[in-house]
Amino acid sequence: AGQAAAAGAAAPALAAAAAAAAAPQGSLEQQQIATPAELNIAAMLPASVADQIRRAQVKQALLGQGNAAWAVGAACLALYSGDGQYYPATVKGVTDAGNFVVLFEGYGNEEEVRACAHDMRCGALDDM
């Protein structure tokens, strides 16, 4: 009877040891996982390559073909609704609808402009 009781007590101890061995070492909070943002790929590339990628991203965003946030801060030519002409502007932000808020250079007024090839021109970026 004593051996049966000892064997019964050993079974939970063995199960606990097996579970501990199978569990990953350290919690998720302790493990350091590198994400794309932490990798800072731009810092690993030559400056000229990183600049080419950035310019291509801005151009795609201005044409409505890429992540709109890429264009924030970019210089462009934007269609002014008041007269239908294009004027130099800077992208100041992106609306919830995915349109750009631009500041027209030299005029100081802001306007919401659609992210598309008709309403936005890449200006100096067109020669890429």
C-alpha cells in the first residue's frame, strides 16, 4: 500500500516536470521579438537607395496608389478648387477618408484634396 501511495504522489510531480520542460523559456514579455519597425531597414541601406525608396513611396501616395501617410510632409502641386489651377503645396495630413490636407505655399490656406493623379501632381518628383 505504501508503494502505491508513493507511485500515486509521483505521477502529478512527473506531469508537472513534463509540462515545465515543454513550456517555452521565459514569458512573452521577456522575449524580444524584432518587428519591421524596430529593424530600421532604411538605416541598413545606402543613403541613395533609401532616398529612392522614399521618393517612390511619396509618388505612389500622391497618386493614390500607396499608403497615404507616406506623403505627409511632401512637396507637390495640388489642384486648387477655387480656380482649377495647380499650385505648389505641402501635404500636411491625411483625412479619415484618405484625402490629403494640403497647405498652398505662398497663400497660407489649407484645403482637402483627393489622393489621385488628377488632383495631385508630383511636381519635382515627376522626373523620377
